[in-house]
Amino acid sequence: MEHRSLVLFGIGGVIALVVAMSIIGLDDNLTYYLYPTEAVEQRDDFPDGERFRLAGNVVEGSLVEVGDGSGLFFDVTDGGATISVRLTDTPPALFDETVPVLLDGSWDGSVYVATNALIRHDENYVVPEEGTSVED
């Protein structure tokens, strides 16, 4: 009977150790997902350089491409707050104004510097009618 208790205690200890190590490892690899209003409210929780994801809509009329290679500048909003963004990577093919975006990056002062951008698009694909071009 003592042997069985010792084995069960050992197995329980191993399971607890695996769970604890998983939680510690997971915490280091979490990337937070915030909307602009949340990002502004929680600015102190994410110091310059600490990565998190920012989601929102590109503000119409805010896209500015700088020819010196410093990136693409635009604003992102959720309707409550607006954040200036500098995208250092090439934007996705369907990237445009008013499109919903998910950015991966960090604060650099008052600007969010994104190293990666994903766009959200409609999942319903409609096949163009025969004889029409894509632009129609």
C-alpha cells in the first residue's frame, strides 16, 4: 500500500512540474492583442520595445509612403482612439485604407512600430462572371 502511494505521489509531482514549466514557458511567449483604445489605456503596461499585437482599421487618408525606406506610415483606430503606426515590412497585397489590420510590433515613443501586418478580409469569394475583368 505504501508503494502505491509513493508511486501516485511521484506521478502527481511530475505532472505538477510539467504544468508549472508549461505555464512559465507560455507566459514568456504570449503576445497580447489590443485595440487602440486598450493600447492607449494600458500604455504603461507595455514599455517601448515590448511586443504586442494591435488590431484596428486603417484611417482613411492617413497612408503615407516615405521613399527613403523608413516604411509606410498610417493611423489605426477602433473608433475610440487613434494610433500612429510605422510599418517597417512590406504591406500585404490587399492592404489599403479602411481595411481591418492586425499588426505585430511595439511602442517607440508615441508611435507603434509594426514589423508585420495581416489584413482581415471577407471569407466569401465570388467568382467573377465570364467576360468581366477583376476591376469591374
